[in-house]
Amino acid sequence: MKRETRVNCGAAALFGKRRASLASRLTAHALRSSRGFTILEIIIVLFLLVGLLGIVLPRISLEDSLGTVGRRMVGTVRSLQSLAISTQKTVRLYVDIDRGVYWPVILDGNQEKVPIDPTWATPLKLSETIRFSDILAGQGKKESGRVDLFFYPTGRIDPATIHLVDASNNVLAIAIEPVTGAIRISDERIEPPKPLTIPDRVRPLLQTAGVVK
């Protein structure tokens, strides 16, 4: 009887030790979990985030670059229109299609003066991935060379249609209305309206009407 008691006590003691050991391991694991991520895990997560941003950000910048350049051009037109009104002098905007640069000057008699605003101290340049496709202005349609646009003290602007193209041949058109100065932007080419043609059968009638007068 005493031997059975000793055996039972030994088994109980062994079970108690194992239980205590298991409890201590669980407690240690819980303490490690409560401390958060390890440094290695944080480094791995940061590495993955940097890789993901490296893939996503270039795509976003390429998609927005054409629109950003277009908005900058519109802002330039508005600024030069205000400059002509405030100075009560005509402003000429030079656009070099081949180099992708543009800069304004103020016409003061026979002289050309650079605006005081430091923004215009140096010519502005298009983004590396953007170029002028063609510009339709008073000098006609040009795909190379230089184009001049005039801004008058009355707020009137020379009519012009500017086509910008990016590396993927996406198009952004900027059309300037001459009288109101309104600016229209489109992701498709804006062609000038075709001149009104008189049908051949109507011309004799017009000639007859002129003779009667």
C-alpha cells in the first residue's frame, strides 16, 4: 500500500513538472508575441513596401505627366494674359517646338524686356517625356521651328491650338479662343474648322444677285 502511494506521488510530481514546464514555455511565447514584430520581420516588410512603391510610382508619374504639363501650359497662358492686362503692354510668347522650350517678353516700343517676375528669368522647358507635336497659330501650322503667340492689354489672345505628345504617343490638345480667351483641353486632336465652301450650283445664283445690285 505504501509503495502504491509512493508511485502515485512520483507520477503526480512528474506530471506537475511537465505541466509547469509547458506553462513556462507558453508564457514565454506569449511574452514574445506581446512584444510585437522582430527587427527581421520589420525589415522584410519594409523591403516589400519599397519594392511595391518602386513598381507603382513610375506608372502613376507616367500617366500624370502629360496632364501635368498641359495644366502648366494653361497656367502659363493665364499668367501671361494677366501680365498683359496689368502692365498694359503686349506680351509675346516664344515657343521653340524643336527644343521644347518657351519664354515670354514684354514689348515696350521697339524693345523686348524680360518680365520682372523671377519665374520668367529663364526659359521654361517641357518634361523629358513630353514634346510639342505641332502648333497652329497666326503663322499657320508648324511642326518645327519657332511660333510666336501674342497677349494684348485688352485681354485678347492670339488664337492657337497646341498639341502635346508623350512617349506613348498620347495626345493632349490645348485650344485658345481669341476673343474670350477661353481655353479648351482635350485628349484628342483638335483640328481647325474647315473653311466654308460654296457649292458650284449656288455660285451662279450669287453672281446673278451681284449683277442685279
